[in-house]
Amino acid sequence: MPPRFLQLADVAEMLNISPRQAYALVNSGELPAIRVGGRGQWRVEITELEAYIQRKYAETRAMVQNRPDAGAAGAEADAEQSFEA
């Protein structure tokens, strides 16, 4: 059974970011987490991490679709694929 909660070091590794960046995500509230134990160590529930990743995918899709040059980039990709075929 996989663990329910992850340490910030594990979150950082999974997102391929530094532990300091993982802490900043949690500290800002962008990535929900809890503090546990006597020293108040941060833990991120795996479902919260997955939800964060999905939100970031959605934000990125929206950003790409709303770019003024989105149509041009798509046309370039189509032309490149046609050329390679």
C-alpha cells in the first residue's frame, strides 16, 4: 500500500524541483499540505499533489490555447509532420 502522505523532499523529487521550491508552493498555499508532529513537519497528501498537477496541466492548456500565435504554432507543427512523412 503506497503512503498517503509525502514529505516535501518526495514532492520535490516527483516534480523535479528543489526542496526549497516545494516548500514555497506549500507555504504560499498553492499546494495544500498539513503540518504534523512536534516539529511541525510538512506533509502533502498524494491526492492533493495529483490535483495540483492536474490544475497545472489545465492552466498550461488554457495558456497555450489563448496565445495569439497558437494557430501559427499548430500550422508549423502540421507542416513539419507533413515534411517528415
